[in-house]
Amino acid sequence: DQLTGVLADERGVEHIFAFDSDFRTLGFTVVPGDTGEP
């Protein structure tokens, strides 16, 4: 998750599709969890 977070950050990604909270700790919005979408 850390490497994916670094690469996503370098590319300006703000939303990550995931079902765990690891990316939240890196400052990303987790889809679908943080968006309220089913």
C-alpha cells in the first residue's frame, strides 16, 4: 500500500479504490468507503 500511495501521490491521484483504511492514513479518499456510494 505504501508504494501504491507514493506512486499515486506523484501522479496527483486523490481517490483510491480500496476496502481497507490503509490509504486513509496516507491522505487519500477511499472509494467507495469515503464517498457514501454503495
